[in-house]
Amino acid sequence: MRNTHINLAYYCLFILAALLAPFPSSASDQNQSRIAKLGEQKCSVHVTNGLGTRNLLAHCKSKDDDLGIRYVSVGSEFSWGFKMNFIGTTLYWCYLAPDTNSHVSMKVFWNNRNFTSKCDNFNCYWVAKDDGVYLRNFPRNIKEFYAAWQPGRLN
């Protein structure tokens, strides 16, 4: 009787181990491959001043990097490059102000397929215009309106 209990215990352990073991799958392999590639993915953000005659104040940052306050002259751009973090949660945002009476605070890079599909291979281009901020949608070859200027200005 004792041997039967031992055999049954080994059998249960074998079944439990088999159930807990990861099954290889193409979806799992694709996710692991995508995550590995994220840590190597080179990205950039470009903010262009398309305002009529005014400098653009730009203060951009991520959780880890503050790029400082920049004054971008008309027709010029402020840009920076970076690599996506390993888990794909890289996020940059900017505070933009075209004058002392208006501003916008917005995300300018995040890992979302709907967003990054509009960029040129993870290189994202923003343009500040008199009515607001636009994202260059490369596949459609248009500038998409993204955010209107908000009244007031933060200091």
C-alpha cells in the first residue's frame, strides 16, 4: 500500500511539473523577440518651429532625462536621439509655448503602435504652428493636428 502512495505522489508531481512548464509558442517567441529588439531600437524626436515670426519655447523631458529649456527660432528644430528602454516604456513629453499667453504640455514619444506607426521608423516629427501642434504622419504624408494651444503659460 505504501508503494502505491509513493507512486501516486510521483505521478502527481510529474503532472504538476508538466502543467507548470512553459510551452514554446510562436506568439511567445515573437513577444520575446520584440522585447529584445526594443532595447536596441534607435529613436528620435524632432520639434520644428513652424510659427510665423516667433521663437518657440520647448522644455522636453523623460522620467530620467531633462533636456532643458530651449528657444527654437523660426524654421529651426530641436531634436534628440535615444534608445528605447528594454521593456518598451520609454516616454518623453514636452511643454511648448509660442508666446507668453499660450502653451501646450503633451507626450511627444511613447511606445504605442498606433503612434509609432505614424513616425518614420521610430523617428517622430512634430511641428508647432500658429494654431497648435502637428505630428507628421509619414505613411499618409500629412501633418495631423494633435493639440491646440491652451490659454496661459506656466512658469
